[in-house]
Amino acid sequence: MTSTQSPSQTRERVVRIAREIEEFAHSNVAPETFFREFLRRVVAGLGATAGAAWLIDESGRLAVTSEVNLADTGFYEEPEAILKNQRLLSDVLSTAEARIFTADNESDIHLPTDNLIVVAALSIRKKPIGVIEIFQRSNSPKQAHSGYLQFVEQMSGYASHYLEEREKASKSDASLEVWEEVDQFVQQIHRSLDLTEVASTIVNDSRQLLDADRVSLAMQYGKKTVIEAINGQDKVNKRANTVRLLSKLANKVLSIRETFLYSGSVDSIPPQIEEPLADYLQESGTRMILIVPLFEPEPVIKNNDEALVGRKKEVPKKLIGGLIIEQITDSQPRPHLESRTELLSEHISSGIANSRSYESIFLMPLWRFIGRCFAALRGKTLVKTLVITAILIATGITLALVPYDYRVSCDGRLMPTIQREVFTNWEGEVVAIHVESGQRVKQGTLLVEIRNEDLQAQALETQNKLNELKLMLLTLNANLQSGNSSKRPSEDMIRLRGQFNETKTQIFGVKKHLEILKSRLDKLNVKAPIDGVVTTFQIEQLLKNRPVQRGELLLEIMDNTGPWQLELDVEEKRMGHILRAIDKKGDADLPVEFILATSNEVTYKGEVNDIATRANTSEESGSIVELHATFNKEKLPKDSLRIGAEVSAKIDCGKRSLFYVLFGDVVETCRRFFWL
């Protein structure tokens, strides 16, 4: 305090500053602004050097919230000033009493500066939360110390009142925020009647509202409990071990129809819950679990029939499920968990009951679809719908009643009618080829020479044997002639005649065998069976010096100067249309239209004249039936009349409805797969 003012003036100034601080303590300014103005007034009222406000932060340590002229005291110049000051402030916080510290104190507390220090505690509901520290001149009179202490203590009371009002306001705002969150939560769960959506909204939104680590929803169906939803999961895997154990635990808990809380202690847990609880805790690692049963709410309009007869029957509420709240890190329920859970459980029960009641209506998806359709048929939409419906009906009648030509599509080839396949008569090795691909040959022309060394060896051996027998026959004949002249004994003559006749018989047999072998050797050479063109491609690479077996196909010869035909491959599943058309017409001459693969802008006509009696297998089309059709080859360009030229054909099978012509394949597919 300055010496230029009288004591009365000083007292008035201090009273005025005290009133300003008292009024300022009721304002709604930020803490930084409040303590800055608070310290400025207190320092000015006491004529002090500096001041500081210290509040306990979240870590439990004192931190400067605001300060005035603290650097003028040399506080920041002393290395150990902060540590000394912390000890001083901690001593005041421990007693929650205002104190004054001077350099001549006999205590063991060391001051951070040379100033006289006045410290008063800040508290809310008798709980210290900070201090007010005033640095006064060290030469101030001792008789004024008590006044300093009284003034600072009174001002700290105003500051404590400000902090208490701030805490109340923050709690009020937090409560208002909670109610807003609850209101939004209730709106969300009643926004839809789809049980899956409602369950997902409950577990995801309530987890944030309850500040829980995991929230699950269990549904009760008779005696069976099913985990319907878990927060953060789009779909619950009911086969998972954790889900199965949680379902078993929820079933046991919901059977007692009371709220169950496990927070680390197993005391007072019912015996039937101990085993499933232990299994689930071991699997999930949960440290706290709260299971709240959900009951079907009472109807808004009650049935008064029982009241009319003078008695009321007590019926227990129907259990519809349970809300499961879990904490992984903390074993004790977080603040407001149980109260908020109790607040939300009624709304959750109502939302689930409404959804289950809605979905229990018979054929609800159908009625919902019909309702949407009728809702859409309003105003101008009705006229548009009627017009579209009339167009669809007219189109349907047209498709059903208008006849149109039904034709079976297939692929095929241009081939000469006269064609032969050349086979080998005996096995052997090709030694010479006398024709080329595309060469025209006459009937009997030598095509391929085949050598069979075994047959040649047999023929040579047989010829040698024949020569030996002929020589033997000459010898026997000479002996017979000499015997007749010398009149040998009759026994020798008889033996010689027998040998002579036997040899003649052997010669006859060997000659026949030799003729057969020569015939076989002659047949080894393959000759043209008809006049025509050799159509086999790359004969040299295919047959030269190659061993062949009896009956093996060697060449193909076709007469391209004679009549031609279409060889058509029709899928077996489409043969029914062709057979019905033949029965209706009385013969197989069904009209055919075809185009060439090399010239698809011109259409040519033909007639079916032959149908194969069996089906074959094709790698591309599966089971097929081969049809032959005749056509006038004079109408085709000469350069297009090539053997094997591909064609696309359509066989006329008579009249069918326009619908069947357009969508017959779909109808047949449905009939084949569903047997309609």
C-alpha cells in the first residue's frame, strides 16, 4: 500500500476492489480471463509485487493458470525456485489453510524469492483444487501481515465460488448433452421397424452413450437365446466360440429375469451362472459385464375385462431379450453406466417389441410391397401406370395370338454327295505315295504303296517250298518210269506211286497258299475306289514311311463334279421341333435357308432329304444329329463351292406363336431344368 494515501482512503479502495472481485466471481467468463483480472485486482489492492493462480491439472500436478508480474520477483532466475515453490504450495494444499511465509520464518521451508508470500487454498466442496499466491514486498510492516492474509483468504473464497459455479454449469451442460444424445438414440431406434436395423442401431449407438467397450444384444426365442447384434460387426458369426459362450451365459442370466453385474468379484453369483461366466471370461478377457433383461412393455390401452369381473390376474412380463454391456480395461463400472442403462432399457425394449410385432404379421413383405405399389399409384402416376399396363396387355395378346415362322438354327458344311474313305487292307509300312492333295484321280489309280516284309517273306518261303516239291515230283516220276522198265517188285512201285500222289497234293496246296499271299501283297497297294478329288490334306507328312494297321483310314476321295449336299449339325434338344414338323407335313422335305460363311449377304434355299438315325457327340455343341439337305449348286458362285465350306442354316418347322418364336429358348430352358 502506498504511503501517499490515508488509512481511510486505503480501506475504501480495498473494499471497492473486494466488491469488484465478488461481482466478477458471478460472471460467466473463461477461467483464464477471470484469474487474470482477479490477480490484477488483488495485487493492486494489496500493493503487492506479483501474483499467481495455481490449479491442479489432469495429471494431479499444480500448474500456473494465470500470473501477474511474476518475472519481476526473480522467480524464473532462481534454478530451484519452482521446486521450492511446489513444496510451499503442497504444504498449503495439505492443510487447506491460508498461510503467510517470510524469510525470517523458523520453519524449514525455503522460499523461492525474497518476497513476503501469502498463499490461500482454492477448494470446491472442501476439496482443494488449487492455490492463490501473492508476492508482497519483503519490507512490509509486520502489523499488516494479518490484514494481507485475511484479504487474500477472502478473495480466494470468491475465486472458489467462481470455480464451483463453473463446475455446476459444466455438469448442467453435460447433463443437457446426455439428454440430447438419449433423445437422438430414441429417435434412431424408433425410426425403423426392421429388427436387424433396430438391433444394429441399439448396439452401435448405445456403446458411445454408455461409454462401454462392447455392447451386444441377445434375443429370446422361447427357451433359446440368440446373440442378434454386436457393435462394430455387420453380421454376427453365431458359430464363433466367443458368441456361443456369450449366448450360453445370457441364457442362464435371463432365466433369473434380474439384472446381473460382474465387476471382478464372484461373491453372490448364482451357482447356475458360475460355470458359463468363467468360460466366457476366460475366452473373451472381459473384466466387467452387465446384463440387463428386456421385457415386453405393457400395452398403452389395457384390457379391462378382468376389472369388470372384479379380479386382476398377475401375469409376468414377457422376456424378449437382454442388453449386454462389457468393459475390457476396467473392472468397475464407469460413472453413470448403471443409471443410463436403466434409462435406455425401457426404450430399447419398446423398439424391439415393435419390430418383432411388425415382422410377425403374416406375409408382411408381400403386404409392404402391395402398400408401396398403391402408394405409388396416386395422381398422375395412376394414368401413366394404366397406359403402361394397357400397352403390356396388348403386347402380351399380340405375342400369344400372332403366328410366325419358327426356324431351327444350326451350322453345317458344303459337301459332295459322292464321297469315299480309303482304308488299308493289311498292316504294313507306307513306302510310296503316288497322289497329292487336291489331285483328281480315276477309279483304280494307284494311290499308296504299302510294304509288308512278313508277307513277302512268307511268299518267298512258299515259292521255295513249291520249287522243292516240283523237283521231288520229277524225281518220283523218273523213278516210276525206270521201275516200270526194270520190273521192280510191286511193293516199291506202290510206295513210289504213293509218294508221287502225296507230292502232287502238297504242290496243289502250296500253289493255293502262294496265290493267297500274292493276292494279299497285291492288295497292299491302295487304289482309288471312285473318280474324284483327293481331299486329304498334307498326305506326305501324314503317311510317308509310317506304319499303318489293317482297316486304318488313309485318304478321302470325293466327286466334286457330281451332286452336292448340306451336312447340318442340329442340337439334339432341338430335334423335337423338326420331328413334329415332319409328322405334320408327312415327309422330311423341310425347307432350309442358308448363308455362306464367306458371303453372308445372300440367302440360298434347300430341302432336308435325310436324317441320321443316331446322335453323335460334338465338342462344341454336345449331342448332335446330322441332317442332309439338297440344294441347287448352280445358284452358288463357283468360287464358293468348296468342299467343307461352312454355312449357317435355318430349318423351317412351321408356324408357332410370336412369343414362342422370340422366347422359345427361355421356355425350353425352364422346362428342362424345372420339368414344367
